[in-house]
Amino acid sequence: MLAGVVVLGSAIYFFGVGRNRYQVQSSFIVRLPETPVTTGSSLLGTTLAGPTMLGSLEDGRFLAVYLTSPEVMKRVFLRLQPETAWARNLRDPFAGLRRGATFDEKLAFFRRQVFVVPQDLTGVINLTTVGLAPTPSYRLNSLLLQEAEVFMNRVNQNISATQQTFAETEVQRARERLDKASLAFNSFKNQNREINPSQSAAGASNYITSLESKLVDLKVQEASLKRQFKDHSTPEVAYITDQVDELQRQISEERSLLVNPEGKDLNRIVAEGSKLETEMLLATEALKSSITAADNSRQRTQQQVKFLVRLADPEVPQLQAMDWRWKGFLGTLGVLIVLWGIGTFALGIVDRR
């Protein structure tokens, strides 16, 4: 008897008393400007499966959270004056938003009116809104669709700006490093009055090598004369011997000047110059790499920019949605059947005892 009363009351409410609900649906997909090369072809040009579909599903989940967030509710739902458009009335006290509802109650009610469902097979995102009148439901769907487009554009712009700013910062940092290295290298050359320390060291080394080669020739000539003259004090032998001694002294002085801090000190100059020159070359390569990375980042960012493609625009509904009535009524029957089954099972256990 009680179950019959519940079923009858449920039928009266869901098919008689309950206020009409109007659903508005729109569909869109998030795409990249360029389809990956590995994506196959179809009648529409490219298939929706693969990375594009997975990316759209992921973006759909993000949008499902964003479009039901408190920020969006403030900008969109409260703008539609829900206290009037979704207000309760005396005929159906259960449907709609109560007068004087708190912010949390409005947020919970708003989330019950918005459904963002990504389709696993195609990546299409369905946006459904529910209203107690056709126009508010349509306006809510249209505004949420616009909010989704603005969100995608803002995210893309923020990502692009962040990546580009980082790349340009790295280029500027590499350029400053190169300027600093070049200034240090030039100051070092000016201080030591050397245009190219490595070439100067190589020239000095070649000069000493030529003196040593000449010394070898003179020593051979000296030995030959000493064999010819038994008296080594003869003018011929003494002349060559003096040249050998002078050349040896000159070679010793040149070698001492190369490494003596009070002389040319070419070893230190070459070492420090080589270090500064290496730093300048590294800074130059770093600047080239940074410029290349910035160009690649700019191109990659342009290729990865996502945009929202509308597949079905919202329309003002002409007929009410009946699915909620059947779901409510059948849900009530299901609960009664479950309760009846549990009760029968419990009574059976009691009878056995």
C-alpha cells in the first residue's frame, strides 16, 4: 500500500507537478593549427584519433573544471540573475534556486545546471545547460561557450608570452655575456699591447728557432776551423767563437724574456689571453644557440597554439526535456525495488531463526 502511494506520488510529481526543464547543447573540439604527421587521413582530411583526440579530451577535462568554477559562476551565472530566471515557485517547491540562497548554494545549483562531457572516441566536447525556461538556458550555454573560447585564447597567449619572454631573456643574457667577454679580452690586449698574443708567442718562438738554427751552423763552422787551425786564438777561429758566444747569449736572453714577468712574459699573456678568447668564443656560441632556440621556440609555440572549433552552436529549445522526468520516476521505482528486496531478505532471515 505504501509503495503504491509512493509510486503514485512520484508519477504525479514527475509528470504533472514538476516544472519543465529545457536543455541546450553545443559541441566543440580543441584542435591544433597543424595536424601531426603521423595522423592518418579520412574523409574529413585527417582522423580525430591519436594525439589530437587525446589532447582534446585532456583540454575537455580542464574546461569541465574551469566552466564550473566559482570565477565563471560570478562572471556568467550571476550575470543572468538566477534568483529570477531559476527561482522557485509555489507549484514546484523543489525545482529552482531558493530566495536568499548563499554563495555556496548558488555554486552547487550552478554546477547542477552545467554538464561538460568529452567524448572518448572522437574528442568532441559536449556542453549541456539546463534551465527552467528556454531563454535562460540558451543564454547560459552561449556565455559558457564564449568563456571557453576566451579561456583557450588566454591560456595560449600566456603560454606563448611566457615561453617567448624566457627565450628573449636567454638571448639577452647571452648577449651580455658576449659583450662582457669581448670587453675583457680587448682590455687585456690593450693593457699588454698585444693584438694577438698567440701570434706574438708563435713569432717569438720562430725567432728563437731561427737563432738556434743559425747557432748550429756557426758551431759546425767553428768546429771545422778548429780542426784547420791548431791555434784556436787565431782571428778566424776567434771571430766565429765570438759569434757563437753572442748568439748563445742572445738566445738565452730571448728565452728569459718570454717567461720573465719583467720581460715579455708571453707564457702568462698567452695563457690568460687564451682563457679570455675561449670565454668569448663560448659566449658567441651561446648567443647563437640562444637565438636559434628562441626562433625554434617561436615556431614551436605557433604550431602548438590550440583553438576551439565549434561543431554545433546552441539553439533556443522549443520543447521541454523529458529525460529528467523518466529518470526521476524510474529512479524512484528502482529505490522501492531495492528496499523491497532488502526487506524480503531480512524477513527471510528472521523466519529461519
